[in-house]
Amino acid sequence: MKFTKMQGAGNDFIVVEAVGNAGCDWSRLAKTVCDRHFGIGADGVLLLLPSDRADFRMRIFNSDGSEAEACGNGLRCLTRYAADNGLLSGRKKCSRAAGVAGDQAEMALVETMAGTRNVWLHRAGGKIVRVQTAMGEPGFGAEDIPAAIGQGDSLDIKQILDYPVTIGKRQLRLGLVSMGNPHAVHFEQQSPSEFPLAEIGPAVEKLAMFPRGVNFEVARVVSREQVEARVWERGVGETQACGSGACAIAVIARLRGYVGDKVDIKLPGGMLDVEWDGAGEVLLGGPAEMVFTGEWPDGG
């Protein structure tokens, strides 16, 4: 099985063109190849599949073998891979409202479990230097996240933005949002580097109130233009970066009045930029690069 390893701000993936591998047990394979000691090492496996309504279809399997609904960095990395390997037909030049005025980018359309997404490839000197994707509209309903709260009651946005949870002796105030997958964001005054994420992260992920688990982000507002954070990803553990997590942080921060429409999210693996004006789709941008290519002896 031929593969390419990609990374976006340190969030790393194994990319496989999955055509002709219909019988593969991708869940089992993901657990094997993502192992950082006995496998290739990655946060997840990205499958590139044909689509009858987009340039291609993406599936993603986490390192524990579970399949995720959405992945912003994975979406950006897979689109970069498709562009580099000539797999995007009919690419369109289009002006983007985001970025520098008059900026021209190539646009691709990608089918995911969370919906069809637009992705823009920005070039400089003929090389792709930035990949930006529309991440869909954030969801705040208990059924959207999903979260088992407010059953039979009218749940208002304030409860979703500041939901109290106790883990051991630690009090958390969670901002809950769906970015196609579930997220719980907690803001601290101290640096996220001091937060016991390895202890608190798995406990939040597996809270009974989240029937499908949840991605947990701990963040600190540096300024109106920057937030620093760490992420505990459902089915993976702590990662160097998380695209949908960065979007969740930006959305909750904006609704709480901490930041404006554009904010940089500083993660251990690098910087991601997020744009959201309080309505419509969230836009995620940042680097997406190839690390190496190879061949795995067991095709599934």
C-alpha cells in the first residue's frame, strides 16, 4: 500500500488513495500504521475516494481506529495532496474575501461526512503556501453537538457557552459547539502549557453527557487577535494541532467577546488562522505540507 505522510501545523496524517481497496479494514489498519513505535506514526489516516458531487471524497480514521466526522487540518492536507498529484480536475480561480485584497486562489470541492466543503489553495512563486477551507456553520443545539443536556427544556445560548463541569477537584466552564464534530472549550488565565491535559482531557472526552465523545480544548486569550491553546482529540489524545478545534476555540471566544472576526490560534505545532463574523461558515487557514512517501507492506 503506497502512502504519503502529510502534516498541518504538526497535526500529521497518512494519506492513502483508497480506490481499489474496498475490502480493507481501515479501522484495524489505522491503529497499526498510526502507532509511533511500530508503525508509520500519525494522528490519523486520510482516505482519498472518488465522489460524484465533488472533486473527491474524504474519510478519516483516528489513531484508535474510530472514524471521525470532520477534520480541518486533514481536509487541508488531503486537498494539498490532491493538488500536488494532479487529482483536481477543473480547478477554478476565484477571489477570496479572506486574505489580501485581490488574492487569487484555486478552489476545490471536497465531500466529507460533515458535508461538502470548499477549499482554497493559495500560491506564491508557483508554490502552494497556504490552504484555507470552509468548515461549515457552527452548531449550538444539544442535538447538534451532541450533548445530553437540556432535555425537555429550552436551552439558551448562554448555557451552551458556559456550561459548568467538575472533574475531580477542578471546575471547568465549557463552551460547547459542533464543527461537524463535537467540541468543548475551556478558557484559563494561566498558560495552557501548565494545564494537566493528560489527566483532564480523557476524563472530559468520556463524560456521559457526550454520547459520541468530545474533543477538549484548553485555551488562554493572549490578545484580541491571538489565542494560545492545547487540544485533546477524541480517539487520538493530545495532538500538536487541531483544525476543527481551532475553529471551535475561535467561535466560543468570539461569542464570549474575547476576540474579533479574525484570530490566530497558537498551538504547540504552529499557527492556524480562523475567520468568523458571527454568522455563516467558519474559515480555517494554515500550512499543509508533505513529510515523506513510502510503501506499507500490509494493504489491509
